[in-house]
Amino acid sequence: MSFLRGGAPPSSGVNVDKIDMAITELDTVTDFFNKMVSSCYSKCISTRFAEPDLNKGESVCIDRCVGKYNEVQKKVGEKLQSRGAANAAAGAAGGFSPL
């Protein structure tokens, strides 16, 4: 594990490209989570903290907000993938597909 702590990488078994992809994916997931928390918190949680726990309305709101946020992200990801595949196919054919 010295590689992760700044030491020299081992001579075999380490794929730098896979590590870079994993770091990028972790950054993306962390960004997604932070944006979702911020958005749902501002929409669902009262600024007046009267109780130590979430009330029923806040819990339902957060549950719905997280579900909707995930569904929208899924749809956006699918749309981007389909456009990327269409652009790759058009690029291979010599043209391009406008976004």
C-alpha cells in the first residue's frame, strides 16, 4: 500500500489508467452525492430546528427528492450515452451528429 501513500509503485499488477478511471469515478459520485444532499436539504429541511429528528413531512420529502434526483441523473446519463454512441458512429462514417 506504499504506492497509495506516495511511495514508489510496485513493478507489476498496477494499471495506472484503471486507477485514474477509478479516481474520476469517485470524484463524479462524490460530486453527485454532494449536489443531491444540498438540493434535497434546501428543499425539504426547515431552517428552524424544532426537533432533534426529522418529522414525517421532511422524511417523505427527502425520500421523494432523492428518488427523483436519482431518476433524473439516470435519464441524463442514458441520453448522454446514446448521443455519444451516435456521435461515435457518425464519426466513423465521416460525419458528425449535432448535440
